[in-house]
Amino acid sequence: MELHDVWFVLIAVLWIGYFFLEGFDFGVGVLTKLLARNRPERRVLINTIGPVWDGNEVWLLTAGGATFAAFPEWYATLFSGFYLPLLVILVCLIVRGVAFEYRVKRSEENWQRNWETAIFWTSLIPAFLWGVAFANIARGVKINADLEYVGGVTDLFNPYALLGGLVTLSLFTFHGAVFTALKTVGDIRERARKLAGRVGLVTAALALLFLLWTQADHGDGKSLVALVVAVAALVAALAANQAGREGWSFALSGLTIVAAVAMLFLTLFPNVMPSTLDPGWSLTVTNASSSPYTLKIMTWLAAIATPVVVLYQGWTYWVFRKRIGTQHIAETVH
């Protein structure tokens, strides 16, 4: 296997890790409006992801940086062609981080309510737009002979991409609801489990349609295996949730995300951005990659740094593993 193939796989792993981890905290952000009935309950939801949300975003930074270094042509075409939706995602992530930190800096009701609203919208919008972006990458976009995107913003919001956005939004919300049931106690835990069941059924219908569409247009034997794993994991996650096995349900909802994203990358390879104008103008792991020397240096750095990051983040989740409820929220902090 050539180094550019290795880095395609590594970048896929980084995006899978990002969607697995950021997926549930986007989902929890959406649930601050859908599940929480009052300010203490919203505080409980926020506290379940408070220690980990910023660490989850490290995977995004690493995926973006790795793409820039390993496949500069892919990075340039992607960020120029998808400039507006990616800018909206970036602004949302900035505002979201500020909202987490500033919400409790003042006690006024309007101040806290506005930041809570910001958390909801800056979780929902990226959850939708990431699906739109990756659906377009899998489907292909208008790339010319100079390897430049020549389409418009409206081209990105086609039916397939919009369906992809709905899939990621519903799947992340389901993932977040299961995580909430796993991390909380009392009434909010029971309501989270019931909501997960309802959202999961919608997710299953949307995901099945999207994955079958993807398989029909671009799939092969490997992507079919990933499709089967994704669907089976989602059904099993729903069954585990119904049985009150929150740990299994969370692991299986995560496996659904892993398999679904893996399927998109399997349908891509050896392309990284297919051209809908001419297959010969597609960006591939060969024509979009950096030099072999650059990839070699990157491989050594990744081999050293990645285990350290994974161990540290795993330790963080272990430290903050206990369940919480409204009884753990101080009366002065609402």
C-alpha cells in the first residue's frame, strides 16, 4: 500500500472519530430544547458534555490539518468550493464554544437563555451541514480540468445532500439521546431513553434510504458490507435502548456512525472528490497528494502523537464517567 493510500485511510479514521465523538455532543446540544424542561435540566445536559466537548473538536482540527498536509489539492478544492457552508460551521463552532464558557458568567435570565439558545442552534446547524458536505463529496461535484470547483452554492443543496444532512442531524440526535440516558439519573434519564426510541425510528428510515441511494449510485461489495453493518447496528441500538441497556445502545449507535462514514469513504476510494463533469477530472489519492517525503515525515509524527492524544482523551472520559442529575446542580447555578 502506498503512503497516499495510508493517509486516505488515516483521514477517514479521523473523520470517523470526529463524528462519533462530536456527534453525541451535537446531539446533546439539540436536546437542550427537545428534552430539557427547565434550566436545571438544561444544565444537566450541558454538564454531561462540558468536560469533553472541546477535546472532541481536536479530531476535527487534526482531520483538517492532515488533509491540508497530505492532500493539498483536495483541501484547496474542498474549502474553496464549500466555502460558505464550511464558514457557517466554523462560526457555529466558535459561538458554541463561547456559549459553553459564558453562559454562567452572569445570573440574568435573559443572558443565560440567549446562550442556551445559541448552544441549540450551533449544535443543530453543523450537525445538518456536515451531512450536506460529505454527501456532496461522495456524490461528486463540478470540478473542471484544472481541478477547481466551478459550481455554485446552490448546487451543494441537492436532494441527495439534503437527505444526507437530515441523516446526520437525526443520527447525531439519537446518539446524543442515548448518551444522555447513559450519563444521567432520574426522570431525565427515562425521558431521554423514550426520546431516543422515537428519534431512532426516524433515523433508521432516513439512514436506510440514504445508504441504499449511495450504494446504488457508487457502491461495491465493500461498501455493501459497511451498509449492512450500519443498518444492523442501528436496529440493535434501538433494541438495546428499549431494553434499558444504555451502554450497549451507545456503543451500537456509535458503530452505526462508524460504519456509515466508512461506507462513504469506501465509495470514494481511490477518488477524494469525484468530478460530475468528467471522471477524468476527479481528484484522486494520486493527483491530490503531497510528495512521498512529506507523507513519510507525517507518518512518523502521527505514529508518535496519535497514541498520546487517544490515551489522554480516554483518561478524560474515565475521570468524568459518573452519572449526574438535577440533584447535583447547585441552586445558585441555574
